[in-house]
Amino acid sequence: MLKVFSHYFPLHILQQVIFDALLLFVAVVLAVALQIHGSAVDWRVIVPSALMFAMAMIFLNGVMGLYRLPASGMSTRDTVARVLCSVVVSVPVAFGVFETLPWNHFTSEAMQISVLLLLGLVLLLRGMVNRRRASSLFAPRILIIGTGADAAFLERALSHPVHRHSGLDIVGFYLPADDEVVEVDQRRVLCRSGGLLEMVREERINEIIVAVRERRGGVLPIRELLDCKLRGVGVIDISSFFERVLGQVRIDSLKASWLIFGDGFRQGWARTVIKRCSDLLVASMLVIAALPVMLVTALCILFEDGAPIFYAQERVGLGGRVFRVIKFRSMRRDAEGDGTPRWALSQDDRTTRVGAIIRRLRIDELPQLFNVLKGDMSLVGPRPERPYFVDQLSREIPFYAVRHSVKPGVTGWAQVRYHYGSSVDDAIQKLQYDLYYVKNHSLVLDTLVLFETVRVVLTGEGAH
């Protein structure tokens, strides 16, 4: 994993990006060079232009989610749909790049078509390869210390279809004490006759994950773990591992001491000022660009179900302060006629026909840009929840109030990483992503979330 400004990027994804970019770069250079037929080649123009074209295409398709880890149960149809979406977006942009770059005087239409066909082939191959188990030239060999409940949970999590593509090589499990209950696959428990250090040498282990709940009474081989670390082997606990690989802070393996003494959760004034300035700039641009869409949406709501067009609702924001969020009304006017708050469901019969469309396209969230300009919200952050549900969830979920230490967002890390939720269990899953964002939020992570949001809107993934 490569750490950039507190956020981890899988190495095998980086390798895919570099390989595809080099392939496109070489293809463009060869296509241009072969077309010139022995004439003098101005490499000072061709090479930077080809590199710019390759980087633009890879960046665009990264935004479209082509390099994102495959979703659970992703079928061939889903893969083809993702690739086709990337091709449909890439081709017009590629033609625009052809017109922009300074090489029109020696490129032909046939050469451009050849490059575009190669681009489509690269996208198709990448989509198909991503359905298979990811591999990495630098995949770390990992040993898990423990065979109990935490180790079993880790084994189940990594066997999930999504996380099998994490580019990790799990060698096996090390039994730290003879009396520990074995809840993992017995066949993956390694013999410890020679001790931990010898096993690390024999199995060429690069990293050790400590998945032992009870660490007192000599259960952990502390001295051997220290020897391993002094020899360059990484040693981390299960909470840090989930944060790095899954992009979430797991509640079931979380302790208050880890929140207090661990890194992250920085809320300096400089970060606040930079984030506020970027929110004002981007939100202003989005409001101007979205005005036609918002006007059409308002007219459609008015014609179908009458006034009001907007729906204002109390939500809990920064520091637990209550504010009123603005949305386009997507439900009937009597959606909560009895006065009892209810979770919005994925197939809610209270939704109007226009409401179903604007919710699927996330258009109903556009008026929240005015909340951003006002300062109640940020573009990126944990989604604000209603006070009724905040009280309920705070009683049932540990550390729920931590998400209120930053401004709520129009979109968030949980929204692009987890499907739409309508229960306490879903709230727990999304909180784990929210805690990760609160701990590691930066402009890099905010930018990644915004790009992921574009992908979600274009593909309809997770629409409700």
C-alpha cells in the first residue's frame, strides 16, 4: 500500500495505471512515427503530446471507476457496462485532446481511429482483468498472529469477493499460545515449533498482523515481535490493518485509547481555512453549472405534485449543532403525515415519479450546495442525520458522536464506498467509513471522493 497524505492506495492499482499509461503512450508514439514514413520526426512535440494523451485517458477512466476494486458479485454484464461507460466518455474526450495537442499537421484520421480502437481494447482488457484476483509484483507476504475471534473475523473479511482483490498474500496464522481456541481454518495454521522469528525467515514474511484480543498474561510473543520489527518486518494491529486495506475504522476492533493516542483526527485552523476556501470556490462553480438542471427539476416537481418544491429538514451538523438542510422534494407531501420519522427505503412507496428519477441521479441533493455556501455543510464529509435518528444511533453505536467533529458533507467517503442504508446495521457500516474520513480527511481524500461521486452519478451505482 502506498500512503499519500494519510490515505492508502493499493500498489497493484498503481501498477495497473502505470502499465496502461505506458501502453497507450508507446502506441501513440509508434502510430505517429510509422505514419510519417521516414520524414524527420520532431520527438520534442510527439513525446510530450503522447504522454499527455495517455495521462488524460488514464485519469479520466480512473474517475470512471475502471481502477476501482470490483464490487461484490460483479457479473460479466456489470463489467461490460462499466467498460462501455468508460468508452462512451473517453472517445469524445480523446477527439478533443487530438484537436488540442500540437500534432494535427501530421496525424491522419486513420491514425486517430487506430489509437481510439487501441484505447477501447485497453479498457476492455482492464475491465476483464479486474474481475480476476488482483496480483502485485510487490505483494506483501502477511502472517496473522492469533487464531481466535479477531483472526476469524479477519479471515472472513479478506475472503469477501471485494477484498480478495486487495493484492495481499496471506501466508497463514500463527498460534500464539497452546491454549488459544482455534476458530480459523485449521489447514492455514502454521506449525510454530521453531518460534516466530524462524517462521518469519522461512516463510519470507514482510508484515505481521496482531489479531489477538487478550494480550495480557504473556499471550503475545512480545520479544519475538520486537526482534521481527528490528529486522525490518512490519508489525501492526488489526485496527490499523482494516484502516489501511478497507478504508474504514472498524468499531468491533476499536478502543478509545486507539482514538486518543493514534495519529490522525487533526483539526488545525490551516486545514479548516483551506477546506472552507475550496468549498466556496467549487460550490459556486457547481451552482452556476447546475442552475438549468435545478430549474427544470423545480418545474417537474411543481407540475406533478404541486408546491412546495423544496424540502427543509433538521439535521445534526458540526459539534452536534442542528441546522436545516435543503433538498428538492422527492416524496409526497404527506410522507410523514403521522409525525413519526422513518428511514428512507431503497424502494420507498412514498416517492413520486419525478422524485424517483432525481434521487437516482442525485439531483435532489443539489440545493444543499446553498448549505455549503452558507457554511452549515462542506462538499465532502459525513452525511448529516436527523436528530431523532442521531439520538437512537448514539445510544446503540459506540463512538457515533465522533462523526460530528467535522462538517457534514453533500457527499462523503461512506456514500461512495457503501450502498444506500436504511437500518441501524447499515448505519454501523457507514459509521466505520465516516470514522476513517474524520481520522484521515485531507484535500487529496476530498478530491478522490468528488471523483468517486461523479462515477456513482454517471453509473447509477448505489442509487436509491
